[in-house]
Amino acid sequence: MQSVESQESELLKVVSDFKLNLVDTFREERSAHERGRQVFNDMTKRIDKGEANAILTWHGNRLARNAFDGGWIVTLMDEGTLLEVKTPHRTYKNIPDDKFFLQLEFGIAKKDSDDKSIVVKRGLKM
């Protein structure tokens, strides 16, 4: 896993390479495993209000590792306020296959987080 700083540096290169209009940047300190993250909520509210129409992120799992937040991202796409989620390696547009694969990324991330939680709890009991 790259450091947050190196991820941000790589994302700024994507902004430059694709000549994207960067509206704002958000750095979330809380885990995407639990819903209720203030930075995530602020970002999605701004998208919902039409202040931006895309998200640039290192990986889908940076956005959501819980069903609620992942569902909210896809709902914003369904409603047409979020047109795409872009990573350095893939772009998810508001089309059925892309939304399916994005939701799959969120599901895989949730499964991974849930599995790690079980392993950590088991380790603490020993």
C-alpha cells in the first residue's frame, strides 16, 4: 500500500494528464469500514448539490468498505449527480457494467475488512 502522500501525488498527476477540473480535495482519516465519516458525508453532499460530478480516488476501497456508503455512491450515479468515479487504473462511468464492478469493489473491500476484524479479535483472545 502506498502512503497517503504518494497516492495524492499520483492522483495529481492524473488530474494533470487528463486535464481534469479539480473542485476540491478531501483527506479522510477515519476508516471506510464504518459509515458516518464526516469528510465522506461532506463530499457526497457537495456532489448531491451539483458542486462536482465526479470523484477521483486512489482505489474504490478508499471510498467505501461498508454497504451503506458504497450504496450511496451508486445511488448518486443512478440519480445522475455523479457521472464517474476515476482511479489511476480505471474509470467507472454511470453505465450498468461499471456500476456493477464498482459495487463489486466495495463488496470485496467490505469482505476483506470483515475478515481482518475477525482475525484481530481472535488474536486478541489468545
